[in-house]
Amino acid sequence: MSELRLALEAPRWAARFYARHWPVVVGLSLVGSVQRLVAVNWGVPDGLAFASEVVVMAARVALVVVVWRLAMRDERPRWANVRTFVSHHWPSLVWQAVLLGVAFLVADVVLERVVGDLLFDSSPTYLAVLLFVKNPTVIAYTFVWWIGLIRQAAVSRPAPVG
């Protein structure tokens, strides 16, 4: 199997996982969406701003825990599998880094900075709406993708012999 094809398995798995479990993924992500929409568009008083960031962080931690538990429900992750995967498939991990880097460039640099600055003159409303949409889509999908990558390495099985 080519290393690029192997690298593409994690984002494909993440897309299937996201589609299957979208209510919980989107639901937990909406906490950050609403907080960002309010904070960027209208502002939040200092004491409440810190508290709202703590709530968003707690929701993201809960998302990671829930995704991890669902992803590993019928699996047994093993550290030895990770070491083997890394030593045999390090080019796949390089491809993963490239793919995640491209996703970051598009979602963060292009949409937030280039499009926002050029078309909307740094409009807080554009940024607020963009962050509202990114939380349950790009950010949540990236968390699922990372867990998929860990799952791929930790539960990998040796190729069948013969």
C-alpha cells in the first residue's frame, strides 16, 4: 500500500466517523460556536470572557473524550503498535502533516486572514460567523482526524501472511 493512500485512510475514517456521530460532534462544538459568535461580534466582559473560555475548553475536552471512547470502543490500542507503525510508515505520517498543514492554510490563513481582510476589511461580523461555522466543522473534524490518526497507528495490525 502506498504511504499516501495509507495517510488518506485517517481523514476518510474521520469523515465517516463525523457523519455517523454528527449530533454529538456538532452538539459539543456549538458551545464554542456560540461563545465565539458572541465574544467576537458583541464582546464579553472580562470576568465572563475568562469563564466562557473555560466552558469552551471543557466542551472541547469533552468532545475529545467522547470521540476517543467511541473510536476505541471495540479496539485495543497498544503502544507497541504505535512504535511499529511509526518505524514502518513514517512517510505516511509526513503525508499526514502535509495534509493537516494544507487544511490549516485553507481554513485559518486563507479564510480568516486573506478573505477576511481583503473582502470584509477585518469585519468582526465576518470573523464571528466564520468562527461560528469553523467550530463544528473544521475544528471538530480536525479533532476527529487526529484521533483517527492515533487509532490507525495504535490499533494497526500486521499484514496477513501468505
